[in-house]
Amino acid sequence: MSDSSRDIIFGSSIDVKATDQVKSLWEKARVTTDPIVKFDYLVKGWDRLSGEFFPDVEASGHRFKKLTGLCTGTARSRSIDELMSRVSSPIKDDLEPFAKDAERNFKKAERMLREHRKGRQPDHVLLESVGTLLWTVRSNSMHGRKTPSGPAEPTNRDEQICGLGAKVMEDLYKCAFPSW
């Protein structure tokens, strides 16, 4: 007997209310043309879903990364290649204490992509690395772009990175929810 209050995603039983919330954010993302807003909607949904999958994992970024790692069907997506090749300099965290970690995560994602494309890294390792990078973009976007004089308006780079990140997120959603 099936339980209509649960959905099965990646072989796990998820509360249908959670997937309804995720679908609502997915639908909002699909109708907006602003790349930053689109990315934010997609990330909020993915974050919500990751909390359902990994409720015992305390750190949101780690849950997000682990859920991204489950989307092995997206490991060869063009969106990941574009994110890593079209960003001209490392994606750093706007908060200075985390900037070096974020730059290290970006370089790791680049390295994982190169090694994956040569068959030296499994899909989930690449995707977890990409998930960490997407979380950095999310953090920059959610906490505002910062300058010494305070938050700044979004820049073309912000729009570019969020737009590229949104394409990756769309591929992740399509993997998790193929019927959407």
C-alpha cells in the first residue's frame, strides 16, 4: 500500500509537503528572467529538499553538497562545463574570513572536473564539489554582495555566475524530478 503523503526521490521517502514546496520554488524560478532571482529560488528549493534527505546533518551546506552528489545523471552536463569554463576568475566568498576556503573550493571543483572528464573521479565526487561551489554562490547571493562601504548592487559578474549556476541547478532538478 502506498502512502500518498510521501514521494519517492532517489529511492528515499520524502514528505509530499516538502516536495510541494520545492515544486513551488521550481515553478517560480521557471517564470523569472532575472538570473539572480532564478538562482535564489532554485537554491532555496534544493536546500529545502536536502533538509528532508539529510535531517541529521547539521550544516546546510554539507546537506546541499550531499544531495547534489546524488544527481550522478548530471555529471556530464554541459551546464557544469559552462559554469567552470565561463567564469573568468575563482568564485570567492564575499565574507573575508571564508574567501580563501571558497577559492580553494573553486579550484578543487575545476580539478575534479578535469579529473572526472579523464575518467579519474567518480560522478558523485565531481557533483559534491560542484555542490560546494554552488553553496558558495548561494551564500554570496543570499548575504548580499559586499564592499568596504556596504552592500553593492548586483554586478554583471553576479548575474553571470548566478545565471550559470541556475543552469546547473535546473539540471539537478531535472535529475531529481524527471516528470517536472
